[in-house]
Amino acid sequence: FIACDVSKPEEISNLSEEIKSKWGTVDIFIHCLAFANREDLTGDFVNTSKDGFSLAMSISTYSLIEVTNALVPMMTDGGSIVTLSYLGAVKVVPNYNVMGVAKAALEASVRYLAAELGPKQIRVNAVSAGSIRTLASS
């Protein structure tokens, strides 16, 4: 286990260096994280704060791009990148608000990463497994 707070670029760099020194290569990266402030998940979406929007996008979406960028150089024999999405990316779900927008951006990012990394034999996919009770869905 290697801890990594994706809101801190230096921790992503440390993650990459530690993986490189311990294992040398990466076969698979599972991106299974998201975050939004509770107040940006409830009420009217139009009231989403700018800071809350930026935070949700940074943690839930941009982190996929940033960590992928750090790990791809170690995917020398191809590999897989998998992230988790949710129905709220394509359909309005009550009390999902800013997270739905972040997941939609995540899915678009997957398409762009897949197009770019496919020629390097690196698959990029998103899995949307269905609803479960979480803080975001409550």
C-alpha cells in the first residue's frame, strides 16, 4: 500500500518514484476515487460554489489525468487503466449535482486518454456498475 493524496502533486510524484523503485513497471492502474463537498451535492445545482466545482473536478476527474501521466512511462509493455463512473454522468440524479458533472468529464477524459494511449497498447476504460448507497447518493 502506498498512500497518495491526489490533491498534492508532490504525493503523486512520490507515488510514481516509489512504484518505480519497488517494481519498475505498472500493468494496471485502478482510479477509484471522487470527492465533492456535501453542500455542493445537495440543493440546487445552480448554487454550486466555484471552489466546490473546482474541487470536485480536480479530485474526481483531473486526478485520473495527472496520475496516468505519472504512471504511463512505467507501462512499457502496455497495460490497463480503469476508473469508476456512475449513471449520474449521463442522467440527472437527485442530490448528485456537481459529481454528475465531474463524472461526465471523467468519462470524456477516458475517451481522450484511450485514443491517445491505445497505440501504446494501454487500454483506458470506465466502469459504471450501478447504484450503491454512498455519501454522494444519500
